Amino acid sequence: MLGSKIKTALQASILFTFGFWLLFFFSEGELFSFFLIVVFLYCLFGNVIYGIPVSLLSEFLTRNLAVWRFPASAFIHTFLAAVTYFIVEGFAYYAVIAAVLFFLVDEWRKWDREMPGGRRITINTAGFLIACLLPAGFFWMLQQADLEEKTHDLYLIPKGYTGQVRIVHEIEIAPAPETEGEYDVFRVNDRGYAITSLPQSEGYIEDLYYYVDDKGKREPIPDSCISHGGAGGVQGDGYDYSYTYFSVGCEEDIADQGDGPGIEDILYEEGLINQTFD
């Protein structure tokens, strides 16, 4: 029994990963990504520690049912998967898809063993459900990807600068924000920082980075020369500031990269605090 469930978990995980591969292929145009291995391992882990126990529970609860066993079992699988919304909200939709695939694969294997005459019906039913569910799920995920909040920041960095760039946010005395289309513009000085009255941007990073010479001519900085950092905060007596940071520099510039001024030094230079720290 357990061995059969493990095979079901493996096959369902392969189907789930195949669906993600289709999504990845049509959205990114690439045939392979290490991300797919991670998806498979996560799905297999979930199917083993969650899907198998739910399946065993379902068989126990529906063992005396005849006509209504199939829909009752389907309900148990999908309902308990949906409950994960209250545990890991962001993954609940994927958990439901994985649970449906696990249930269909398990039913196909069960009917193939116990009811050979119903195999064609099972294949047709499973094929129809998968054909409906998978595209619907993938289109939903594509839609969510399009609707996901994105950052639209444009950074103008002095030509030749390499090292860490810091942006200090929500500074009242900062210059008025600039925009270019849907992008907020941040003019980084030759010390490697900028201050702004804007809050931190949140979402999927879709920012633009340019080197700018003395005449204002822009040169796009390749994505490979940008190392995304993160966000931080600094607090003290009477002040509380937040900042974001990233690094600029290609491989050939690594030896010349510096860290730039620390966040406290930036605040001191801008007159926001009255002392510096080592």
C-alpha cells in the first residue's frame, strides 16, 4: 500500500513539474532551469508528507461508500489541500493543483489494478480533468505574474563608479522626486548614494541602471554588472531611517570596488544626524 502511494507521489510530482516546465518554457523561452528541480523536490516532499497521509485518510473514510466514493474522495483531497491557505497562503493554489493531480494519478493506478474494465473510462476522465485544470492553472499563474507588483526605479550613476550604492528613503528635505514615464529616477552622487522622499519600492525588480557622464550621456549598465542587495534600517536617538542598497561593477571591476560611505556617514553628511559611527 505505502509503496504504491510513493509511486503515485512520484508520478504526480513529475506531472506537476512538467506543467511548470510548460509555463516556464512559454514565459521565459528556456528549456531548462535549476528552478524546475527545486519545484519537483518541493512537490515530491509535499506529496510524501501531506498527500500520502491525506490519501490514506480518504481511503479510510470512504471505504464503505460505493457510488459516492469517487466524489467524496476528490472532495477530501482538494478540501484539505485548500486548508493550507491558513498555513502557507501563497502556496495554497499550488497545493490544490498538486492534490488534484495526486488524486487523479492514484485513482488511475487503483482502477488499473482493481477494475481493468474501467481503465478507458478512467483515462478519459483523468485526461479531461487534467486538460481543463492544468491550462486553467497555468493561465492563472501567468496572470498573477503579470499582476504581481513590480518595482520601477531608474538609477543614474556617475560613469566609472563601482561599489555599493545606497538609497536613503523618506527624507523630507530630499529634492522633489523625478519621474520618467512609470519610473522613479534616483540620481546617485559620486560618493555612491542618494536621498529621496519616496518610500522603498516593493515587488519584482524591474529597474533600469545607467552610467551617466559629465555631459549627461547615458550608458545602460548590463544586468550582469548589477548585484541586487536588499534593505536595511538605522535607528538612534530621535531618528529612524530606512535604506536600500545594491552593488555596481562587472567582473573586471571587482578589484576596484569599494564599499562607499556607511549609512551613518551618509546621514551625517546630509545633516540628518549630528554624529558618525565607526
